[in-house]
Amino acid sequence: MADRWERMKFKNNKVWVAVDADGRPVIADGRARIRYRREDEEREYRVNPANLRSLDDPAPEPAPPRSRQKAPAGGNHIPENAVVIYTDGASSGNPGPSGIGVVLRWGEHEREISRHIGQATNNIAELEAIRAALEAVKNPKLPVRIYTDSSYAYGLLELGWKAKKNTRQVEEIRSLLAAFPDVKILKVKGHAGDPGNERADHLATAAIRRSVGG
């Protein structure tokens, strides 16, 4: 019998979960199987079933994964009406053909960006993904939370590191950030099974593959 997939929530993300005949998550080795997209058989993850809940469950969503770095002032609390964004940049060659991936979510609305940005380094791509995310927000008065797995981008844009390279790019993004009354950039661990981060990575690498005809 083919697997059934039902829509549920995993942390802050809506995902597809493999379920049994009674609609309960299928558990193997203490883990449930999820997909960000039901038809995406190549992108399947194993997660703690304790973090799954019904779409109708009004309970507060668990906080996103914490980084080992010190959290920004105010912690990782996500305002109810916030625009939640995952960004990633990728470079094949560093420098080489590069792409960015962005996943924007606000309530039930979702938008994705997958864009080739030409020849660049991985750090430049990570910064460009954040720039594209900020430019895609239609209402800067809303709270905005941007997740990145780049320590470089997080340090420059959230911790105030001094830019030794890419100075013009960094200053332009800082100017964009200044237009948002409530914006935070949060660090997440890359390739750790977070669906939002994994999806942004997929969008970035897919942009590179399209650019080289792969």
C-alpha cells in the first residue's frame, strides 16, 4: 500500500507527513518522515514526532533551532504577524556560478525566489539572498525575521562586524535594513533538517544548475 501523506505543522513550517490508516505519523527508529513538498521524493527528512502537530492545533509553535552563537537581543521570539524568511546562497567553485534561494512566509501566504546571480563567492551569494529577501517584502512596517545559515552574513548584518571585503554590498544591505522598524537576522545551523533552510538551499543550488544547463 502506498504511503499516505497529510498536511501538518513541524515547528514553524507546514509540511507533508507520512501517516498510517488512522492518520497518525508513521514512526521508524523514533522518527517521523516528512517532506516539504508531497511530490518531492528526493527531499525527505526524519524528525522528532514531538515537534509535529495538527494544522488546527492552536498551541504556540516551538521556537526555531537555536544557534551556538549568542541570540540577538529579545531572543528568537517570532511576533504573530511577522514575515518569516529563510535565505541561502550557493557558489559552485567559490568563486563560480552562484545562486540564491529565498522562502518568504506571512500567514498563509508564501513566495519563493530562485535566482542565478552570475559569478560570485559563497559569501556574496549569502548576502545577495538577504538583499533579495528584503526587497521582496511589500510592507516594511511588518516585523521581519530572516534566517540564514551564514555566520558571515549574520556577523556583518546582525552583530555589527566590520566589513573587510564586499563593503559596498554590505552598506547597501544595511541601508535596506534601516527601512524596517522591526527586523532581526537569526542564525540557524545549515543542513540540519530544518525544512525552511533546506528549501532555501535547494532553490539556490537549483538556480546554479539551471545556469549551467544541469
